[in-house]
Amino acid sequence: MAEFRVTQIRSGDHAKPKARGTLRALGLRGIGQTNTLPDRPEIRGMIARVPHLIKVETIQSDGTSASNTSGTTPAGTTSGGSPASDTES
């Protein structure tokens, strides 16, 4: 089972209250703080709410990690909710 390593990269001080609450629910209290969370739909939803404030790395069961770009959820969709495509128009 995969896990996510979530690191806060921007301050939530000037974010909306719901975004601040989401950071707290992810276990992040300040810039640079990291938390490892299970790959569950609830966690993916929280990550999708604050992609501009965090960095997400996927940790495989064998211990390797793959970093996702900022602004992209682990499911491969952009923060706007539309699927990310590999081809450019």
C-alpha cells in the first residue's frame, strides 16, 4: 500500500479558514513540517484542497518515493479538477 509524504511549503496564515483547517487535519503546523499519511480517498481530497501550500511525495511499499509536482494531486488531476493530459495541443 502506498503512502504520501506531505510537506508544507507555504504559510497558511493568509489562506482561507478552511484551507488552514485542512493543513491542521493533514498534521501540518508550519512551513517545512512533514507528515506521512496513508493513501485513502479522504487524504487525497484534503491534498486536493491545498495543493498550493504543500508538496506531496508518493512512497511505495518498497520504500522508494516519487515526487509529484506542486499543484498536482496524487490522482493525476490538476487543482481545477480536470484530468491532466500527457499531450499538449
